[in-house]
Amino acid sequence: MRTVFTIGEALIDFIPHQKGGGLKEVDSFRKAAGGAPANVACAVAKLGGRSSFIGKLGADAFGDFLVETMEQAGVDTRYVFRTSEANTALAFVSLKADGNREFSFYRNPSADMLLEESEIAGEWFGEGDILHFCSVDLIEAPVKYAHRKAIALAKAAGAVVSFDPNVRLALWPDRESCRQTILEFLPHSHIVKISDEELAYITGHADEQTAIDSLFVGDVQHVVYTRGPEGAVWYARDFSVSVPGQRVAAIDTTGAGDAFVGSLLSRLAEEPAFARGIDEASAREMLAFANKAAAITVTRTGAIDSLPTMGEIERFK
């Protein structure tokens, strides 16, 4: 079985006990493990896949909690580094009535930002493995250069590179620096997952098909376009397939995109050879599977805590 590596941030989400208002109106929170790359690694592991998280945490109780949570999910944490130079990142979340979120981050800097390129080793990666990353830790900090090295080493080893921009503008000095950094890293990935809320902003194109077509740059071979309750579309250079969304009553959308990506990558890791290409039938099956995982996740609160097991997805109608 191939390994799905994820690199970037693991942090503590403080989830409100009530929803329907902004952060200033929230009286109490509960802590939950989060951070998109960590969520994706846990999603893969909870589905029975092999995953490994690459990142840095503070030498603090929150860091201990995150390592324990990932290990309990089945994630390999041997490439988690610890530091006393900064604390583990925190994110305070408010939930709107429809389950959508607003974030306030505490990381100036946080430990994840201090991951050094010298800490990344080429022998970690093998032929057919997958390396997944997001944009939060592509800010101007040591971790950005750790990403560059990890991507180069993974590709040299024959691994597949997956990129979910997962835009969080609150963590960037301005909208354009975030966008330009995403566009800088985009050509180095083989698979791009992008949401309907991000497409026009990232590409600069209002027309949907023009925007999708513009993402096929550099090494990009596949674009997975998610549209929330409207389903998802898989675009390859020579075909496209779509699946409808799953209609559920959303409680909390935290981690839904990560559940989608993690479940998709868990299936992709089972493909006999990415280099031979993904056909329409396998793309449709992976999309349908990922949609179910995301739908289950939004009916629960939190991120890692809400990720489904294989049995739950198989039973989901």
C-alpha cells in the first residue's frame, strides 16, 4: 500500500458550543484537533490507508494533544518535529446558522511556520506515494521552503503531488500575495482540488470553464472541482465526469473539504499506477466515495472527530 504524506499545519480548533453568531458573541468553546493537512492524514488513516504527517508543533500540551490524536487515528507521526521557539497554532471558530465558519488565528509565529527545509529527507518518499499540501503554510516563513524541498524530493522519487489551496485569507498580508503564491506552487502539482468559492479568485477568470482550463499548467494532470451540495466534477486533460451532491442537514462544515480530499487520496493510493492514467469510471467512483465522506462529516461537529470510517461510508445512502 502506498503512503499518503501530508505536509503543513496541525493546530487546535476552538469550536463554539453555540452557533448562529460571530466570535464576539461566543461564550464558550471546546478544543478539537485540526489543520487541513493533519485532517487529511487522519481521514486517510481512518479509512484504513497508510498516512504520514510532516510538520512542526510546539513543545507544549497542545502539541502533545495533536500528536496523540493523530496517532490514535492511525497516522505515522515520526516526521513531526517539536520546538520551544513558538507555540502550537490556535484557531478560534464561529459557526453560522448554516454550519459555515469564520476563523480567528493565533500564530505569530506558530510552531508549524518554523519547519525547516533541512528537516526534510528524500528517503521518506517512494514510487507511487502521494504528497498532499495546502496554502496556509506557504506564507513567507521557513515552512514555505520546506514545502518546496518536499515537493521536489517527492517528485524525484516518483510520488504524486496533490494540492488543495484551501484559502484562508486572514493569514495573509493581502489577497494578491496569497493568490500569487498559490499560482507559484500550482504547476508543481499533479492533482489540484479547488472549490467553487476559490475558483474565480485564484484564476482571475469569471467564466467557470475558462477558469478550470487555466489550471492545467505545468505538471497538472487532474483538477477536482467541488461545488458543495451541488456535487463535484473531475477534469482530466481528455475527459470530465461529475457526480451530484449528497443532501444532508449540515451542522458544521469544518473538515468537510479535508474529508473529501482524504477519502479521495485514500482511493487514489489504491490505484495500480497513477502514471497509466485515471479513467472516467475510476474518477467517478472516487468522486462519489469522497462526496459521501464529506456529507457524513458536515453532520457532526469538529474536524478530525467528525471524519468517517470505511464502514460508515459504505452504509451511507
